Amino acid sequence: MKRTVISVLVLSMVALTGCKSINLSMPVTSKDASSMVPPVVEKRETITATGYAVVTVQNHKNPAQQRLMAIRASKLDAYRNLTEQVYGQQLDASSTVADMVVTNDTFRTKVEGVIYGARLVSITPVGEDTYETTLSLDRDVVQDLRIMYMGQVAAKGR
């Protein structure tokens, strides 16, 4: 009985082990030595988002605190813009027409999602009263976020 179990385990391990052939031949390239050296920095595709906030509209009497609040607000705006790019935007619209004339047009948008792994590119003053924040997000992380979001949507639907 013990031998049968061990035999089955050994056969299973052998069956599950795959073989991969490796091509050891040298690629045909030009005689330029620089073509043989891989790049030092890997180029990664990213998406970027920018957010803005005005200093004087911040709800505080102290100008230094208003600046800090504007920096924070511009960062949140950049995150919102990044979230729109990753997950899209939900749009609700309605129009009311009376006597063939539009009497009311209403639009509502909603953005919802989770962002992680965003890199702060810059926070810079624009003019004398506005701050601009730029964030970037690696495309691999974007794909992970979308997969995670779809899993949450599927779980809510159950």
C-alpha cells in the first residue's frame, strides 16, 4: 500500500514537471558592441494625471495654511483624474423639455475606485494663486487595479 502511494506520488511529480527547451544559439546582430548591452534603465509605460487647486478659495484665514490646503486639494484632484483614467466615470444625465424647449438639463458624474502605487511627479505653483500636482502610475499597476476592481464588482453582484 505504501509503495503504491509513493509510486503514484513519484509519477505525479514526473508528469507535472515540464521541460522547456532553451535556444542557446547566438542571435545574428551587427558588429556594433553597444547593441549587445541591455539598457540600464527599463522603460516603463505610465499614465499621468494632473490636478489643480486655487489658494485663495481655501477655507482658512492664515495664508500659509491656505497654501498647504491648496497643495493637498491639487493632489486629491490629481488622484481623482487618475481614478477616472483607470476605472472610467459614471455619468447620469437628465433633460426636461416643455413646449419643445429644454427647461432643465442636469448632469451628475461619479468616480469610484482604489489607487495604489501612484508616484508623485511634481507639485508646482502655477501663477501666484494656483498649485499643480502631477502623479504617474505604471501600466502594470493599472491592470492589477482593474482586475481587483472587477473582482469586487463580481462579489457585490452575488
